[in-house]
Amino acid sequence: MSRDYVMGVDIGTYQTKGVICNLAGDVIASRVSDHRLLTPNPGWAEHDPHQDWWEGLCEITKGLLKDTGIERSGLKGICCSTVAAGIIPVDKKFIPLRNALLYGIDTRCSKEIEYLNGVIGQDRILENCKEALSHESYGPKMLWIKNNEPDIYRRTACFTISQSFLNARLTGNNVVDYYSASGAHPLFNYDRLDWSPEMCGYVVPQEQLPRLAAATDIIGYVTKAAAEQTGLGAGTPVACGTTDAGAEALSVGVMEPGDMMIMYGSTIYILYLSDKPPAKTSLSIAPYVVKGLTGLCAGTATSGSLTRWIRDNLAAELVEAEERGGENAYDRLFDMIRSVPPGSDGVVVLPYFYGERMPVCDPDAKGIIFGLKLSHTKGHIFRAALEGIAFGIEQCLALYRKSGLKIEGATAVGGGARNSAWMQMVSDICGLEQHIPQVLQGASYGDAMIAALALGALEPKELKKWIKIRSRTVPDHQTSARYAVNRKIYNGLYQVNKQLMHLK
């Protein structure tokens, strides 16, 4: 078995990542490629599914096989994940007819949400989906395409959701897992884990939706045509997979009741596992990758996307220096905050630069940099942004406690988890112990795990052996007390400025 390998590939908001692992969990090789987040209009967020997803996948798969020299026959399975939603209308050959509409950062479908709430009724939607409609919901996005791009919709054979596009291109089968499909409000019936024919009647025909399966099901095999483009062997088994958050949680051992993950990506995504979910909660709810467990989810609209904005717009000279062979621009920004005390000398950043998802569900909310004086520097703004993201996490954690869930600690994942200074800020502000895994390959590593499970090569309990904790971040209660004033300001900024944010 030592010569048997599995591959995982994840399509994120800004990057595609891939790994090849052996069945002991060792990463044999990894690859990363960048792609664009397209924002053709305010409130829109898209990917080019052919260039960013399919060609990105092909680049990664060919590169990994070349880097390792592994024979095609040695690769026993592959699994893919993508960002949530990724709604793509495709033709009969699964050729995309437009760009993919992404998760809650794409807020174009307010009218469709209002229409569906009115014609179906919010209570019926809650009964069917266990969650209210929002810009995270996939149904309104499909309806937006149907209403606003009728020529495209007339040519649509079916819709792909998240990784089902890659599954379809690899195997010819348009299949999505239950965890991903649960975001397709109001189309998905949570109790039956199936599409609701009644709800589909308000949006698109059920025949246009992917087939449903468990994330660990083998849903097909790499076709000859896909093998020629990807470098994979024809007939290689393909696991159904899931969205990036589910795969990332699995990658760090989140697989038992009470386990919690905080994913520091372009946004913040929090997932908590329960075998007895609360009857009423304001959290998102989804059937988890591990059968018998429910994921209770929360998240913010910015995180790494905000730090990237600061780097590119307020520290462009650092980016230019890095491009000339100098130090990493982010490392330079973190160096700057060493001289800035906790609380950023009164600067508070409300990180609603892309609206907000939770606890404020407001796509029209605006970001604020509050408390600036002439004495403040770029370092103050950068630290205040990191602290603002942490205050947003703290507000999300309050939703879990309000739902009666006990939080013992959290596993931190994603790019932000690599920075100990930021992790300490979050722990201090939230009063939360965080565990940072030794392997931070992310969702692609979780995809490789799913492939191994799907093949029957491993049992879920054996995956715990893949996980090793590198470090723990414990709250410093003396430092925590220094955030009291900024917390009060942060918690008031949105309410005080809400009316101004919505002036047209």
C-alpha cells in the first residue's frame, strides 16, 4: 500500500491548491496557482469556470504528477472541492454558459430573495431548509440567471453547484454532496436530504439540478477525454467531494461532536459539529461530511480579502519591493504592527468592506476606519483591521453560545493561521484557545482524505492519525482587558452608522 496515492484539489477564492498524499497522510507534493476574483459590477463576485476552475485543475494535476513521477496507476483516486455556491449554467456537454456566481459575497439577488420569501413564505422556507434565505442561498442565484439572462437560461441543460462542475467534467456525472447542496435554499429539504419538488417549482425544474450523494461516495471515473486534459489515468475513481469549508474542517480532524474550526481565508468561516443540533438557531445548518453529524456554521464577509486590500492599496510600495526581489509585503506589514499596542491607539476598523454576513446580514453595510489621528501610521490601520476581524469572530461565537452550544476551543486553519501574532490577537479578543495543526495544506488535504475514505482505504477514526498539532494559542487575560474600549466602539459602529450606509 505504500505505493498507493490519493490526490486532492481545491478551488479557493483566489487560489487553486493541490496535493498528493500517501495513505499514511504524508504530503508527497503540493502545488498552488493563482486566479482572479471577478467583480464586473458592484455586489457581484464571479469566477471564470473554464479558465479559473477547469484549466486550473488541469495545471495542478499535470504538475503534481510531473513533480512526483508517480505512475498513473499508482494514483488510486482523486477528490475536488471548491468555494461554496459556484452556480454555473452549463450545456449538455457541461460547457459553462456564463461565469460562476459565488457565495455570499455575491449579493445581486436581493429582488429574488424578496420574491421567494413573498410567494413561498418565510415560515415554509424555514420548515423546509432549517434556514432563512440570504445571499448565501443558491436558489435565488439560479432564479437571478433565469430572470435576468433569459437567453442563457434557454440554453441551460442543467446547473452545476460547487464541485459538481469539476465532477461533471471529470466523469460526465453532475453530482454534488449533501453538505454543499444544503446551501441551495429553498430547493433542498433538510429532513429528507433531497431536493423538494414543490420548492423547485418556484425556481428551476428539479431535472436541472445535480444528483445528490455523500461526499465519500465514488460518483464516477475519469473519462478518456478528461484524462487527456488532466494527465490523470482514464478510469481513475472520483470521490464526490464537498465545498472548501467542509474539506478544510476534515483536513484538521474536525470530526467529533464539539469540534470547532475557524477558517481564516478570504472570509472567516466557522464550523461547529453537533450530534444534537439546537431546534432553533440563527446559525447556518448543514449535514456534515461525517455521517450522523451536523455542521453549525457562521462567517464574515471579509478577512484575507481585507488584508489584501490594505496591502494592495495602502502599501503598494511594499508589493513593488517584493516584486523586485525584496521581503514579502505581508511580512513587512506584520513587522510594522510590532510597535503598535493592543487597541491600535484608538483606531477601530469595521471590516464590512464587502457588506457583512453574520451576525449582521447586510450586503449594503460599509467598512469604516474610525478614530484616525495624524499620529497614526499604516501599522495602526493594519493592526486595527486584524483586530476588527477578531471582533467579528467574537460576535459570531456569541451566536453559538446563544444557541446553547459549549465552546471548548477551536482549530485554526487557512492562511491567517500561519501568523502567530494574528492568532494571539484573536485568542485575546475572543477569550478562545486555538490549536494550529502541523499540516496547513487546507481543503486540498481534506480532499485527499475524502478520496482515501471513498476508496475504503481508511476508516474515519484512522484519519486522526494524519493530524498533528503544531502549537496552541492561549488567551492572555491582561491583554484581553486592553480591548474593552475598542470592543464597545466596534459593537456600536454599525448601529450608529446604519442609516448613513444605506443612503442612495
